[in-house]
Amino acid sequence: MLLHGIAGIEGKGIEMNKVNKTLFAIIKVSLYGLILIGIGGLLAIFVVIPRWIRTEEVLVPNIIGRDYYEAVRILDDAGLRPAKPIHEASSNAPKGDIVSQSPLANFRIKSYQPVEITVSIGAELAPVPSVIGKSQNAAYETLTTTGFRPNRVAFVHSANYLRDTVIAQTPAEGGGQPRGTAVNLLVSLGVTPQYIQLPNLQRRPISEVVPALEAVGLNVDVQYSPHPKIPQGAIITHKPSVGVLVRSGDRISFEVSGVQGKTQNMGRLLPLKHLVSEEGKLSQHIKIIVSDDYGERTEVDERYAPGTVIDLERKGVRVFGQTRVIIYEDGERLPELLYR
């Protein structure tokens, strides 16, 4: 019995030793595993991550002006990639071309980083405004304010359009054209010049002579002076003189008899500037009637382009005493003006 007891105790001791050895082996393997993991972590911290952070930098190529697909290929060859493109209108770049990039060319960035690009969708289209019937200056202003560019201007005589009035344009009104498109204009030189041999106009009433001369395109200057024999309002002399050949657009200067007994030029210049209405496209018939101490007379009776300024002071219109001015535009009477 004693022997059996001793044998049992020895057997249990042997089994415990085996368990202890197994646990020690497991702990030893675990320690080795932790050591290896630690070494791997240290390698990641001190070797792998720094190498990843120090990824190769590349030079950004210039892709502005390139077609989108060509630009993508150029970026790929350089080790970069395009970001989602931005699209915008451009009057300078054809549709599909690159108009800007970020970063700019020759900057260094890490490989395979995105490059922002802006792609042209072509020029913005807009309808061409009509400038027919406008003066050349007014046509220029209309075109430039709407985003178009006045280009070549040709001139031709026309009996239907006043001088300096636009007769035709290319491109025509409407449609869709890129902003910045050049617009060519055909501008009137007025009626074909007429040549007139001046008759003797001395002692003729200036109120009758001026409308007749202006009707054939002549410009008139009037200066008033006293004269002891020639009636008031009659022509004393004129330049050019009798028999001279003049043509439309030339200027005729008249010396006209003023109030008797005065030693200075009579009357005062009429400070009237009338802006022709810009409503409509064609010229308007303007009639200006002046009534003063010398009576009633028509100073203007012809057609003008919309937006034209009629300056009676510059035309040399003189008045005497209290003056009333009546203006008609295409037969419609405007409010009366009074000058004292």
C-alpha cells in the first residue's frame, strides 16, 4: 500500500512538470511574438513610414492650351492625375481646351497627386444687336456695351440715309454669335454731292435763302451788321461770292442787315441744343420754328439720325428780344421753349 501511494505521488509530480513545461513554452513563444511585433512596429515607424512620406516629387507639366484628352495623357506620363474638371465659357480658347491649371506649370508635387484643370466650353453666344439707322458713334457704343467689336467700316452715298448713319451690318441682327465677334458696318455719306453756282443773293431776305441752301446740303453762317440802306433781315454780302461753284457740305457766310442806327452786331446766339429721340431705327423729320421780334421763321427742316444733337448756337442762329421755339419730331409737336 505504501509503495502504491508513493508511486501515485510521483506520477502526479511528473504530470505537473509536463504542464509547467508546456505553459513555459507558450509564454516563451508569446514573448518572442511580442518582440517580433515590436521590431516590426519600429521598422514601420523608422523605415517604412518615412520612406512613404518621402515619396518622389515630380515637376508639373504645362497643359494650358492642350486638348483635354491630350492633357490627361501628359499628366499620366508625368506621374500625376487630373482632378474632376471645371467647365467654363471662354472667348479665347476652343471648346475642350485647357484654360487654366492648379498647381501651375513647373511646380513640384508628389507623384499621382491631383491637378485641378479648367476646360473651355467655347465662347458664350449672344444675339447681335441691330445698329441700322444709328449714327456711327451710337452704333459703336451699342456694339461695345453688348460685348461685340466694331470692325471694318465702309462708306457709300445714299439718298435714303442721312450722313454718318449705319445702312447695313455684318453679321446681321439676331442669331447667336460669340461675344467679341467683329461686326462690319456700312455707313452713309449722305446724298451724292450737288454742285451749285452761287447766284447773287444780295438784298434777298435771309429767312428765304437759308432754308433753300440747307435743303441742298450747304451750311450757313449768319452775321448781323447795321446798314443804312439795306432793309433789316436782308443780305448785305456773302462769301463765297457770286458765280463761285460750291458743293453740298460747303459753308456759306452771310452778312445780314441788323437794326438801323446800331454800331454793333445785333441779336444773340440761340443757346438751344436738341437731342433727337432715339426711339426707332430710322431717321426722323425735325422741324424747328423760331419766333422773335423779327417774326417767325423755320431754322431747321430736315431729317436727322436718332441720338443726333442739333446745336442751333453752333449753327449761328441769332434771335432778337423774347423768343419762342417750337420743335416738331415726325410731325409731333414738343413742349414750347421760351427764351427772354
